[in-house]
Amino acid sequence: MLPPNPVEQNIYEMDLATRNLNRIESLPENLYEAINELDRDEVVQEALGPHIYSRFRLAKIKEWEHYSSRVYEWEIEEYLAKF
């Protein structure tokens, strides 16, 4: 696979349409998305081996479930009065 063409602009200042036009992909936005990417990455899975990979994945799923089942102070401050 060839690397993409270089981009000389600050990609964090680009809107989504411009990033898509330049074929700039985003990293996973949360742990759940990262786990899904890990599931597609055969190189990492092979490097870890089946035992370590499955244990690591299970630990990350539990971490995500723990995190996503809570309401955080920022959410309370941001949304409680609005809705």
C-alpha cells in the first residue's frame, strides 16, 4: 500500500468534508471504536497471540462497559439544565 499524498495544512482545523476530500482518516474516537479496529487488525492479533489478544480484548470491553455506564460531571453540567 502506498502512503497518501502529504498535507501541508493543519488537519485539526479542517472540516470533515475537507478531510474526506483529502482522504484523511480519523483515529477511533473512543475505546469502543478502538476495540472494533483492533478486531480488524490481524498484525496486532498475531503479534499478541490468541491468548493475550482475547484477554486484552475482554479487559478493554469491561473497561468500556464500566466507563459508558456512568454519568460524568461534564454531562450533568452540559445537559441537565438544557433538557
